[in-house]
Amino acid sequence: MRSRWSRWLSGVGGLALIGCLVLANYGGGVTPAQAHGYYQNPFKQIMGKLNEILAKLNNGGSGGGAGNYVMRWDTRNASVSRFTVLTDFDGAAVRDSNTGLVWEQSQLMGTPGSTWTDARLQCLNKNVGGTRGWRLPSVAELASLIDPLLPPPFVPGVFTGVQLAGYWSATSIADGGSINKFSVSFQDGSVGTTPKSTTAYVWCVRAPIQESVY
């Protein structure tokens, strides 16, 4: 709803701006005869420009097929073109154009040493590329990284340090209460469960939170 509201406001702003430009052009250096012919239907020209603006907004502001990167799950790009290293994050984060999620680019090497509670705190306190607001991903978000067409760890070389092991998700299983959490293995690509008191790896994501996926 907020996204649609923002687009509507942007469209209204664009309409007002274009209207001012048209009126300014009408009053500056145009003879009465020319103005009469030009001013016959300015609204049609304004609406045409507004439609162009709205079309670009609907396509993510790029004018192409990239689309809105906020929680976009309706594309299926190949891994070679799917991930983009973000310079705004000093190259420390990667955007997935299939989902709109932003991930850490580099994973810590070494043995896993994070319980589920510690994993959540790590993400919440993490600073990646000068930004805060990271969190532990849901199991669906974490599993979405896996490309079954690639060999283990099933992600392209744009990511570094990914372990052939299990990673925590923030999602609880329905019949396990708060004891077990879903995890994703980047060794065999499977989704399983892990007691939250044990240890696993952590891969943080930056995106809006959807309560329904937890």
C-alpha cells in the first residue's frame, strides 16, 4: 500500500511539474496566435507525459524490464545476470534481481559458532558497507539463493566464503515450537531443521520484514 501511495504522489508531483512547464512555455515567447493553437488541449499533452512517468515508475524507474526491486519474486534470471554487487554498499552487498533481497557479499570463514539466538543478534548489530538494518532471513528467502543448476554451494562466484554447511534461518517449524528452527544446507541444497541451541553459519539479509514468511 505504501509503495502504491508513493507512486501516486510521484505521479501527482509529475503532473504538477509538467503543468507548470506547459504554462511557462505558454507565457514565454509565444505569440497570441501560436498560443491559441498550442493551448487548445494542453491536458492531453500533460497526461501523455504523466503516463510516461508512471510507466517508468512501474518498471522500477529504469524504463526497462528491471522492475521494482522491493520484494520482487516474479522473475527468473540466470545466475550469471541475477546478482549485482552494489557500489553504494562499497561492494560489500549483493542484490538479487529475482527477489529484490540484498545479501552480504562475503561470508566469514572458519567453523560455525553461532547459536540461533546469537545469529539473530549478529545480523541486527551488523554493519555491512556502512549500513545497518540487517536481519536473519526467513527459510524461503535463504533457500531462494540456491541455484540447482550450479554445483555446491549452489551460488555464483559473486559471493565469497560460502561454506558447504548449514545456515540459520529465522523460521520456526510449526510442530517444534521454539526448540527447532529451519536451516538451509549449502552442501546439498536441502532444507532441514536444527535445534536452536546448536551452532550453524549466519548469512544476513537486508529487506522489509514480512511476518507471514516467519
